[in-house]
Amino acid sequence: MLPSAGTSVHMAKVVIVGSGIAGLFAALKLEAAGHEVNVITKQRPQDSSTNWAQGGIAGILDKTDGEAMQSHINDTLLSGDGICDEVIVRCVVEEAGDRIRDLLAVGVDFEKEGEDFHLVKEGGHSERRILHAKDATGAEIERALNMAVAQSRNITMSSHTLGVDLIQRVHGVPKKGVKGIWCLCLDSGEMKAIPADAILIATGGCGHLWERTTNPSVSTGDGLAMAVRAGASNKNMAFFQFHPTALMSRNKTPFLITEALRGEGGVLLDDDGLINYRKGDDTPDKHSFTLEFSDLGSLATRDIVARACDQRMKVTGADNVWLITDHLDKEKLRNHFPNIESKLNEYNLSLGVDPIPVAPAAHYMVGGLSVDINARVLQNNADPIPGLYGIGEVACTGMHGANRLASNSLLEAIVFADRASRHFISNPINEGESVPNWRADGTHRLIEHAPLVRDLETLRKTMTDDVGIVRSFSRLNRAKRMLDLLETEVDLIWRKSIPTRELIELRNLVEVAKQITDDAMSRTENRGLHYNKDLI
Ligand SMILES: Cc1cc2nc3c(=O)[nH]c(=O)nc-3n(C[C@H](O)[C@H](O)[C@H](O)COP(=O)(O)OP(=O)(O)OC[C@H]3O[C@@H](n4cnc5c(N)ncnc54)[C@H](O)[C@@H]3O)c2cc1C
């Protein structure tokens, strides 16, 4: 059991939507304080981005080491390109040690080197400060948290249950708060209304808006869209992070090659760079095109490296660039990155030997629901919506600014899951209100799913072509027109149909795409992950 985040006199009923690191961590904190928690999750409990996280979790365990903490703060601020909320960054870095110890308390087994933790470095970090479980850190965290949840008495896990819309206390009046959630039971196809004194949205990101993404299929922006429909504000949506090194394959969800591999010395080359490297006696870094974009070369922050890869592929017409590891210690690599090694073997590639073909893929939602320092979801970017919290990737706390520093997201998720829990425990709502059933009058079972499939393809193509790594006003305007049309089409189907997973996700993806495009169009400067060539 996790140490309690406080004690509570009332036993309230809390619904958490999502079973990644944020949702599970908060569930354990709330149950430790005596609350009844229902975690609803779209697929199996472990299906989440968390489960796929490779590199690790950044954080300083020793709270007395002010210098190390300041260095983590500085790197985060630098990566965020001038718009991180410094108060939030300091708070997350200072609380990191206690929250990572919470993970250790539930049995997360981070890699050790003797008595100490083995620490790694990734792009944008000036020091080794990332704890990891080889190259499958997220799976280890999910394993330990899910096991603790399964053993707890007051947490119910409702898997294959899809949150559809929030139930407001007074319909259309966000300031009155929320009192439940309508869900679709994917096994029975039935809608049900679940009452709640508080709702924690922990639904992760929305990588499936683009044709190539590192995200699992559950990442379709549902939580963001449903909160926005209930009056929540969002911010910084234009900042969507593309990971520079996803394995080039026909797969829509390409396998991620963790940045930690570049932290250990992996270097990015284009076709010419590879030829020149093979001809001479130099180390590969001398030939990297990334040096034209930053002195840090392949280890610059993700925004810079992803843009460098995108630009180089556009100039040369190649489908990918190459990640070189043949100059590194093979044994060490294979010991540290066993999952990457076995995945590469499936493609007849060998770590430490072959050039690895990589290209950028949609990875992380930096913007999100506008929340305060206690993870309360805000309306008008100012007033909290009573009973509604946003934690993990779905929320925009201000920590990441315009570009997330590698391995800071798992950390941010646990710090804010704890803060949300503590806030609710000290300010419990215990109304036990009844909730209305889903109104299904005049709706019919959806017979043809083909139009939804086509609309989804159009949506992903639009986002890939027009709202990708490099943007322009004309392309953004084109996307806007297409999204308006898609919204109209989806709305027509929505009004007439009993919801299905495909329909719900498409409706949410279109909503989130509009928020991203609108924010991108409104920006008058290039910063971090937002790059509009008309603004150069
Ligand atoms: C391949 C990959 C590698 C990564 N590596 C790292 C790393 O090394 N370090 C790092 O810090 N970050 C990493 N990240 C990012 C990090 O993993 C995520 O930001 C983080 O795990 C998000 O946690 P979360 O709890 O907010 O969401 P998730 O872990 O994505 O969980 C979301 C949950 O919500 C559920 N859900 C979604 N919609 C609904 C709905 N409508 N109803 C019910 N349930 C729903 C999902 O099923 C899932 O259980 C990586 C991400 C990916 C994809």
C-alpha cells in the first residue's frame, strides 16, 4: 500500500478514468485515505502509454542535494523554451524524491549498480538523473501499481469500460461541478451512468491523431474532449511532441527507439553521412546532420532533433535517417536495451551492428487541460470546476512549457496524482447525488462503420500533412476547413446513433484536433515544438 496522502473523515466515492501511472497512483493514494475508488479503463488495466515507456523517470532522490535539483530545474526550463511555469517546475523537482520513494514502496524495481540506482541520461539532460528498469521502465511501473491495486480492498477496476461524457451537476453550468460519468461497457455494448463525488481524468494523450505514432491504441484524447464539452479550458495545445527516433516500418504504431540509446552515444546520420562515416576513421558524431541544428548534435532536445530529421528527410527525399550504434560497446548495449535488441531482431537488424532506420512519430501531448497546482481542472483558465481533476499527460500543468524534457512526464504524473489526491482528501465532497441515465431516445444501432473509418483516415492524413512538425498558415487554414467538415459529419452520425467505441473516439479526436489547430493558428511566434515557416 502507498503511504497515505492524508486522512479523511468522509468516505467519498471517486471515479478515476484511466489506468496508466497517473490513475493508478492516485487510486492508491485515495484508497489509503479511506476513499472508495472506481478506476474505469478502456481496455485491460495495463493498456496505456505508461506500459510502453522505455527510457525512465527523471528525478533527484536526495532532497538535500540542492545543486542537483537546480540542475534538473534548469534543464527543464531550457527545454521548455522560456514558457515553463517555474513554480510548477520547482515543485515537481522538489517532490520527485518522495514520489519516487512511493514507487519503490509499491515494489517498482529500478535498475541498480551496487547499492546505488543506475542512472541514465537523455536528450536535453546535462546530468545522469534518470532511473530506469532496463529499457522497459513503464511496464515495470504498471506491473507494480496494478498489483497493488488488485490487492487493495477499496479500489474497483472496471476494465473494457469507456468513459463517454461527464455528468454535470447542472447541465451547461461548469461552475456547479460534476457528479458522475456516462460510460460504454465494451463487453455488453450498454451505456451506464456512474455517480461520483469527484472525477480524476487520467486518460493520457492523443497520438492517434497522426498517421504514425508511438502511442498505444487507447490514446485518442477522450478525457480532454469530454472535459472540454463540460466547460473545461485547455492550453498550449499547439505543442505536440514528435519523437525523433521511431523505428521506420509499415506499422502505424512504430516501435520507439528510446532516447537513452542516444544518451549512451547513438548518433543520427543521413544517407550521405553514413557513406562518409563508413569511408573514414572518424567517430560517427562528426558526420551528423544534427550538428547543423545544435551544438549538442544528436542529443539536443526533442523539438530540435525531430525538426532536423523531418527537414533532412524532406530535402533528401529519404523515408528515414539512420541511428548508428556500431561504435559502442555491444555487450553493454544489449544488457541495457534487451527489448530494443529483440525488436530489432524481428526486422533482421542487430543492435551495436546495423544502422537502424528511424523517423519521427507523434509521441506526447504537451498541452492539455488547464489545471492549477492541485490538478483541479479550470474553466476560463481561472476557476476550478468543482470535483474535477486532471492528472498525467491529459493535463497541462505548466511543467513542460513549449517542449517536454525527456523522462519528465512519468515524474509529473506521480507528483500531480499525489497533489490531486491530497487536495481531495483535505476538501472532500460527499454529496452522493443521483445521476440521470444516458438519453437514447431516437437513436439507432450504427449499421455502417465504413464512413467512420474513412473520416478517421481523412483526419489523420490532415493532421499529418497540415498540422505536423513544420506548419504554415495556409496549411493550418486548410486543416481548419477539413476539421469543420469532419465535425459536421461526425455530429450528424452521433445524434442518430447508439454510441460505439469507433464513433466515440472519432468524435473526441476531431474535438482535440480542432483545439490543436486553433491554438497553432493563433500563435504569432515560433517556440519549442510549434514551428510555422511563415513566422521565420
Ligand atoms: C512508447 C513510449 C515511450 C515513452 N517513454 C517515456 C519515458 O521513458 N519516460 C517518460 O517520462 N515518459 C515516457 N513516455 C510518455 C509517458 O509514458 C506518458 O506520458 C505517461 O505514461 C502518461 O501516463 P498517463 O497515466 O497520463 O496516461 P496513460 O499511461 O496513457 O494511461 C491512460 C489510460 O487512460 C485510459 N483511457 C483513455 N481513454 C479512456 C476512456 N475514454 N475511458 C476509460 N479509459 C480511458 C487508457 O486505457 C489508459 O489506461 C513514453 C510514451 C510512449 C508512448
